Amino acid sequence: MTTAVKQKPTIFGSLKLQPQTRKILAHLNKRGSISPMEALVTYGCFRLAAQIFKLRQVGYNIVTDVRKDNVAHQYARYVLRKN
């Protein structure tokens, strides 16, 4: 298993982000976490994992929290960790 070196997010990295990715980042900054269903309903984002990947690439520390709903279906909730 390889460990990636965490970099601090910079304004330059954030400027490269697409509009939908910026909306997801704003949501994470405001609310702290987001699920795929919230992203779909609120922002029309079908591929939240891809947006999270882009945010991680520019240095944001986002943790995946796997949860189960009331009928035992698993889903991911992405949590922004502020250092």
C-alpha cells in the first residue's frame, strides 16, 4: 500500500476546478459533508466520486464514510477534514 503525500490546497489548484466541483466544495465547506443523493438532488451531480477525486488531487483532505440506510443499503458520505 502506498501513502500519498498530502499537500495543502492552494488558490491556484482551486481555480482549475470546474463549476460543479466548486459547488461541491462550497457545500463541503458550509455543511461539512455530502452524500451522492444530496449531490444529485441539489447540484445534478451524477458522479460525486469523480468530483471528490478532483478535490483530493488539488489537496483537500476528504474522508469517505461508508454508511447503511434503513434497509441496509450501503452508501458513501464524504466528509471534509479541516487541518
